[in-house]
Amino acid sequence: MSDPITPEELMRLRDNCLQQLRDDELYQLRNDAKLRAVNNTQSFDEFKDIVDAAHLQPISKQDKANASTKNRLWNSAVRE
């Protein structure tokens, strides 16, 4: 008979699953950027810049003007 799963193990499993989902999303974004950039770039540096920026999204004027989001850390990769 197996031991019951502890709450700590469940939390670890949850965190692991969420991290895997984030990693997969980033992989897909970068892969799509590679496929787009491979035919549209003149140099490797340009290709690399496009792939490295794949996770970034434009900031709207509303986000810039909104007091609650004005001082927000927009580039989530900085946290890593």
C-alpha cells in the first residue's frame, strides 16, 4: 500500500506543473519567432534579437497612463 500524498508534495507538484506550462509557452513563442525570423533576417544577430524578444508584448497607452500599472516591471524576464 502506498503512502498518502502530503500537502507539501501536492504544492510541489502544482508548482512544477505551472513551471512546465510557462516553460512550454516560452518555448512555443521562441520557436514561432525562429520560424518567422529565419526567412526575414539578414544576420544572425538580427535573428537572435527577434528570438530573444519573442516573449515581449507591446505596452498600450492605457497601461502607460494607468497609475496602478505605470511603475510595473514590464519585462518579466528581468525577474529571472
